[in-house]
Amino acid sequence: MENGTERLRAEDVRARMGAASRVGARIDCFDEIDSTNSYLKRIAFSGADDGTVAIAERQTMGRGRKGRSFESAAGKGLYLSVLLRPPLAPEELLPLTGLIAAAVCRAADRAGGVRTQIKWTNDIILNGRKLGGILTEPGLGAGGVEYVVAGIGLNVSQRTEDFTDEVAPIATSLARETGRTVSRAALAAALLEELDALYDALLRGDTAPYLADYRARCVTIGREVQLLWQDAREHVTALDVDGQFGLIVRRESGAVETIRTGEVSVRGLYGYIE
Ligand code: BT5
């Protein structure tokens, strides 16, 4: 039995999963790797199958978006990536990160007995702090979408002192919030099941329930947020998330616009109070 410190093994994850699935048919586990996303991109290039999964105990170069890093303390979090080869056009990939966020929340809730939320676009939130994040990286070729690597990092047993001074004030883990040890194998199994169900829904064109779930969990909607454009900042009100997971906002001028990329800070979250 995994007790929170033992190494995750593919057979322990698989033993906790239901019916055979496309996602997780192959699971590569590592003690240490640069980044599970980088690894899957390397093997995607040499033809690895749709649904291949990589899990690492520790990442030496765990990545967030835009060159930011994701702290990946050894054995204390779930650092997992999945390689997908969806038959979609590049523009159809836009909603993928949002859909995955909803699936990740479902898995964390099931395994951890919690109710997670989402900060637009891809932060997984528990009790107002960041529990994890998602990094989706497409591989585009002459034929369109060759693959997508979706990487998920979830904090499981970290205590505050396991995070750096920069991250500690905004981050949390399942153990810190629940006082219980959550099995990483059970969390990984729930995640692979939820990702497999999402993948089926995506291929069927039936993702509306995930969008509804995202909206219900989204802490950004209805709040005053600060947009961070290059150097400029602007206060706006977040009204809703559209079908492509763009954020619909009302600007101070009254104009309503949809933001597709970019960063927001949410008033009252992560210490943002101005
Ligand atoms: C993310 O980026 O949150 C995406 C994280 C994806 C990590 C997974 S782990 C498996 C796979 N392999 C990888 O190399 N990556 C993926 P972003 O939204 O850019 O947020 C990054 C910011 O989150 C940092 O600048 C910190 O402020 C904060 N942060 C870093 N590590 C954290 C952690 N462990 N928990 C909570 N917040 C963290």
C-alpha cells in the first residue's frame, strides 16, 4: 500500500482503475525527470501512442506557462502528463485546457473528498489557494495537430515549509486542507479515469457538461479582477466564461469584451486586495 511517501508504480495506479481505458494503457513512471511534459513531447516525436501517460516522483524542471516553473517536491505531489492524438483542427484545441481543468477537479474531489474550484484559466483552487495547475502543449505539424501533451500538477502532501517563500503564501495541498493523507495512486487512477471519460466526450462532441461544471466551479466569475496586460493593469468585472473558455468581462467604460489569453488576478484571492 502506498502511504504517501512510497514511489508510485504503474501497477498500483492501474489496480485502482476501472475498465481498461485508452488514457493510461501505457504508464511510464520515473523517480526523477526534467518534466513529464517534455518527456512525452520527446516520445511523441518517435510515435508513442495516443493515451500514453508519464508520472514522476520529482521534476527537476517542472514547467508552468510562459517560462514559469512548477515546484515539484519529491514524492509530495502528483506530476502527471498524458499524450493525446485527437483528430481535431488546431482551432478546436482552444477549449482543451478548460475541459481538462473540470476533469482534474472531478478527480481531486473524488480522491480527496474535497470541493475544488477553478481560477480562470487553469488554476485548480482549494479553499482559496492553488492546489495545482495544468500545462497544455500542442504539437502542430504540416498535417495539423499531431499531438497534445496535457500536464497536470497537484499538491498532495506538502506542508507550507515544503514550498518556496514565493509560492508558500498562495499554494496548498490536499493534506494541508483536509488533515488526511491522500493516496497518490488513488488520485492518479481517478485522474486517468476522468481524463479518459473527457476524451470520449471530446471525440463524441459532447463536452457541454464539462463547460457547465467549469462555470459552476469558476471563482473568477462575478468577481472584480485585475487584468495584467504587459505592463498595464486594468480593473474589470468578470461576467462569464464562453463556450471556448474565454473570459467575458465588463470594462470600466461599460464595454463588454472577451479575453482569450492573458492573466488575471482575482480580488480577494492569493492576497490580491487592491
Ligand atoms: C501552471 O502554470 O500552474 C501549470 C503547472 C503544470 C505542472 C505540470 S506537472 C506535470 C507536467 N510537467 C510539467 O513540466 N508541467 C506539468 P502557471 O499557471 O503558469 O502557474 C505557475 C505559477 O504557479 C508559478 O509562477 C508559481 O507562482 C505557482 N506555483 C509554482 N509551483 C506551484 C505549486 N507546486 N503549487 C502551487 N502553485 C505553484
